[in-house]
Amino acid sequence: MIDLHTHTLFSDGDLAPSELIRRAEMKGLRAIGLCDHVDMADIERVVPSIVRACEENNRYRRIRAIPGVEITHLPPALIGKYVVLARSLGAKVVVVHGESPVEPVEPGTNRAAILAGADILAHPGLISEEEVALAAERTTHLEITARGGHSLANGHVARLAVRFGASLVLNTDAHGPGDLIDKAFARTVAFGAGLGEDEYLKLCANMERLAGLAGEGRQ
């Protein structure tokens, strides 16, 4: 199991990075992405701290901690600038908070994230066919999420991704220990979104590539 979208107390999560990483390790995860919410006010503080936490934990634990970021509620015109900045600060996985059906995310965010080359468009809601086709072209991964509320559009995202050949990933968007899931539950989320076995295996391969674990076995 790999989870590339979680949060620590550096944004709105409950746990320090080390505790979240340890709890994920005990759940059987092979890799975890720490992708705290940022905007222009705190990106230069949060990302280096997450990078340091991941580097230190990776010296002593089997699970791979991956420093990332979730660019959240920025005006779409600024997303490209902050995707570039996040990478320059050391983020290995850049997530953009998509147009979830349960938050007032500004229209145009999904398209801006794809054009900016974000690695993952999180919970993209009722994303348009045009945007899904663009994600397939630009290789931005669309997220199937285990998080309540955001998951309401999973079936829509999965159906269009399969139709247009866009890459999918599956994450928890975990904010606390109770949000972490195991491999069995991840399969339930994927199949509940309408994916078949072959599509689920492709999703797992996408996760492995993003985590830098390609060739080391399935999730």
C-alpha cells in the first residue's frame, strides 16, 4: 500500500510527521507522501520542514517518506508559479487541491493544476471531459480518494479517466490516524469507484512510479 496524500500538524493534520509515518508503517504502508496544505503565506516554511522530517525518518525506517505539498485554494493564475516554487524547495510530489464537490474551490483550479504540471490533482470533483483529456496528455494523475465528502465524485472521475486514458492514483487525504487505510480497504475504494482489476493494477503501478518504487512489487 502506498499513500501519496496525507497531512501533518504542519497544516491541518493531527500528528507530527514522525508519528504519522510510524502509524502508516504499522498499517503496512511501503511509502507515504506528506503533502501539507500551503499557499503563498507558508510554503517556504512548510516544505523545507517536511523535507527534513522525511530525510531523517528515512534513515531509520523501512517505510519511505516522501516530501510533498498540497497547493490549496490559490487563485488559478498563481498555481503554476507555486508548483515551480514547491519543487525548488524540495517537494517530490506536488498535489493541487482540486474542485471538490464539498468545498468552494475556485472554478478553473483543475485546469490550472493540469497546465502547471502538478503530479496529482486531488479530489477533482465533477471534472470536465476536456480537463480529463488534458490530464491524460499532460500526465497529471487524477485522484480517487478514500476521504469522506471528497469521495462523492470518485465514480465520475474513474469513469472519465478510463474513457480518456488519464492516469489514476488512490490516496486517503489522511488528517489523523483513523484516516489511514490498509491494502484491502484501498481495493474496496477502487472497486467502489467502478474500477476493474486491470485498472486497479494500473493505478498501483502509477503509485509506485510516483513513489520511486517501480520494480519493487505491487502496493
